[in-house]
Amino acid sequence: MKKTIISAAILAAVLIACQKNAITGRRSLNIIPESEMMTMSFSEYDKFLTEHKPLPDTDKNVVMVRRVGSKIQAAVEKYYADKGLSKQLDGFQWTFNVVDENTVNAWCMPGGKVVVYTGLLPVTQDEASLAVVMGHEIAHAIARHGSERMSDAMLLQLGGTALGAAMQTKPQLTQAIFQQSFGVASQLGQLKFSRNHESEADKMGLVFAAMGGYNPEVAITFWERMATSGGQKPPELLSTHPSDATRIADLKAFMPEALKYYKPGK
């Protein structure tokens, strides 16, 4: 009887933790409460900015990134409100900063904590392409992809220890897992999200960029540029990422849906 009660409790916890993606419909499991993820995110974000000084508010790149960020934020909030899912964004404290480092990357921690590296900007080349990248990274965060990865890693490396306890007993390992899960200091596209995660972020990012007033079709030329600058890659069968050709084909296939949200001149 006791075993049955425990099994029922575990099943209930699993069902509660499951969340449906607002755009793709895929259900995912995160065993770490989002409130705990956000608390750690806000702390780690502040720590990162003390170690990697952000550019000043008046810098032209900061102005551009925050302009794009505010439009993507508004798109996310409207999309989720229209779906009756605004509660999934509770606790978000959107912040957009630029770090002057020659790293081709951008990332978003839980709760809307975004960093763009100046090394990304020569690759994006224009504001619309930057919007596609930022939409993609923000999509990873709001779809809880990093939280899924961290849940898996903590289960494997820490035996499923609760986040608060892990921070007390093994803070360095827990922080390393967090940074790996959210792509801090990686190169764009090198973080080993699953193919499902990457495809979801591509689609969600296109929708958010389009809703923000940016032509989502620039995503094709952007990823073509990334494909030519990426060097030797493993066969798709051996990679957690879709191949460049597959990704571009998938983007083209989804483009008619994304264009429904695009209103030029917005």
C-alpha cells in the first residue's frame, strides 16, 4: 500500500512538471521548479556581469540589442497572452546586455536574462538577423530547454539532488552544469541541445521575430552564413543538432507559417 502511495505521488509530480510548448505542442518534463531556476538565473546573471563588464547604455550596439529585445519581449508576451498562457511568464525580469568579446554567441537564462556578444554582430550583419538569433535564444529559455538539460544533468551527476541542496553541497559542479545548460561562453550553435529543442527554438524564434516586425526570411541567409563559417561538422546521424542543410530546409518549410505573423513597417 505504501509503495502504491509513493508511486502515485511520483506520477503526480511528473504530471505537474510536464509543460506543453505553446507553438509546437511538444510536452516536456522539468523536475526543477521554475521559481528555483529563476532565483539561480538572476544570481548567476549578476555574477556573470561582474566578471564580464557589459557595454554602457549609450553604446550603439546596446541601443540596438535592447530595441530588438524589447520587440521580441512584447511579441512573446502577446503570443502567450493570446494563448491564455501568460502565467508561464510569471516572474520574468527581462534584461538585455552586450558584452564586448569576440565570441559568436548570444544566450538567454531563465527569466529573460539575455547577453549578446559583440562577436556575433558581424555575422548577423543587420537588425533583422539579430532578431532571429535573439528570438531563437529567448525561445530556448521560455520553452525551458535549458531547464530540461539541467534536470537531466543533475539526475545523472548529482543523483537527482534538489537544486538548493546541490548549491549547498556542490556549488561549483552545480554552477558548471547551469552554465553548460544555458550556453554561457559557448559559440553559437555549439551547445548540445537536442534536435527537438533546436527545431522548436527555430520555429518559435521565427514567429517572435515576425511578430516584432522583422522579416523572418532573413533566417535563411543568416544560417547559410553560419554554415559556411562552421568548419568540419560530424554527420547528422552522429550529431544532436540538425545538419545545416536540414535546418535550412526546415526553416523554409515553416516560413509560410511564420510569415502569417509578419506585418512590414510595424
